[in-house]
Amino acid sequence: MLAAIPGMPATLALPAPPAPPTGQRQPKLLNRLVEALRSRHSSRRTEQAHLHEAGSDIRTIRELLGYTNVSTTMISTHVLNNGGHGVCSPVDALWPDSAICISRAGNERTEPAKADPPDQGKRFGRKEEREMPGWKGIVGRSFTPDEFDSYCHTLQWNAWRPSFTVLHNTAVPSLAQRPNGLTPQHIQNLEGFYRDTQGWKAGPHLFIDDKQIWVFTPLTVSGTHSPSWNKVALGAEMLGDYEKEAFDSGRGLQVRQNTVAALATLCAVLGIDSNLMHIHREDPLTTHACPGKNVRKLEVIQEVQDLMGERHAGEHLIQPNA
Ligand SMILES: [Zn+2]
């Protein structure tokens, strides 16, 4: 035993702990029992959570099935497309209905008059609108940036000529939700959505992902993408949620580069000043953040100008031989 130190509490001078009591095994058994009960409780909670999630999805899907036949087909296909990942999330099943900038692009028949506020009453148009002829059709082809450049050089803007471009993002789906980008089936679903569900005459002109540039609404006619600018601008939708997803690395960077390439081509072919590019959130009739805070307009414009400069310099390289 240690000698007591003056001024220090006597408890510092305790003897070694006593030997464990003979009932030492009892706490271990209790612990194991508690452990087992806890584990069972936990797995039951997990099951309940899964059931709840599944129920939520089913409700969502049922609600969605109340739309039109085409919409039903679209969503069924959409769910099937998520095969292998279990029930897709409600957010995913809702797309493109829940895609922010798509749902608020407005019906071009209401423009430029402001009789209909842009955020109201246009998502599921009246019957006569849904069945109204006049759908402008889609091109439905995908291009690499070089192919897109060649393609645009074959076009003629006789009936309609855009003055600038407007940049959007899909938000939903995000890049994470489309690990392989947009497929032909997605594009086909989108046509059904804009034409039959929305009852619009057109959609955006481009859907750009990390692999390709999809031409949707023909570039030579006006599209439907931003309430204020449908009549005067080309609309380009970038796949991704750029409130959250990176626009300067990974797949977001690929989308960015494809977008810059497409915009450089359109500016060159149409003689558009690249400084005139708009982003959807600048539309005074729009209240949301499309194309996301990670998309900085001036940076994109600068990159478009840089690329146009590089391409132009490339053309000049051949000239000395002429
Ligand atoms: Zn938008």
C-alpha cells in the first residue's frame, strides 16, 4: 500500500481492485441478450423503412399513372430503365415532370403576352392543348462536338433565326441519376412528355450530357424552354444538378466541354455574339436557379470565346498555303 501524501485525497492510495465477483459472467450474458434484442429491433426498423419507401414509390407511381397513356408508358419505361436497382426513387420516377426548368418553360402560345403567369397551369394543359396539332417534331440524333459542328454547317435558318442561346440544366435527373448519360429511350420519352403531357409545340433544342450533344427540337425552329426568350433564343439543357454536382471536374466537366463546343459552333454558324449567352435564371419570368450556382456565366462565355479563337486560328493555319 502506498503511503498517504499530505494534502492529496486518500482515494489516490487505493489498493488494487478486488478480484471480480463470482457472478462476473452474468453481465456478459445480459450484454449478449441486449445485443441480440437491439439487433432484432434494428432490422425490424430497417424492414419498416423499406416498406415505407416502397409504399411511397407505389403511391407516387399510381398518381403518375393517372396522367395520359403516353405518360404512363413513359414512366413505365422509366421504371424499367432502372431495373437492377430496385424500385427507383420517387424523384426519379417523376422525371421529367419534376425537372425544374422543364416544368416552367411555359407554353409558347402565351408569349409574349403575359396572360398566364409562367409558373401556373401549364404543366398539364387543357385537353384541346394536348391534342392540338403543331408539334414541331424532334431531330433525335446525338453528335460528338465535331459531328455537331459539321451538322450545323448543313442547316439553314430561313424561317427563324435565333439571336442568342440560353443555358439550362436538367437538375432532375442529375448526373448521378444518369450514370450512362441520356439514351435514345430517354429522348423518346422526352418527346412524349413535351408533346403529349405538356401539350407544347416544342421543347429545348439541345440536351447535352457528358458523352454527346443531342439535338431535340430542330435548331431551325423556335423551341420552348424559357418563358421570356422562346421566340428569340436557342435553348440548351445540360444534364446535371449544378447546385450540387461539380461543373469543373469529372462528368460535369465533360458536360461543360461539350456545351462550350456546341455554343462555339452555334455562335460561329449563326454569327451570334458569344457575350449574349443567357442563363435561365436571368429570365425575369423565372424564379429558380437554373442552371445551378456552379455554372458561372462569364466563365462559360470566356471558354466559348477561347474555343472560337482556337478554331479560328486553326483555319488561319491553312491560309499561308493559299
Ligand atoms: Zn432552365
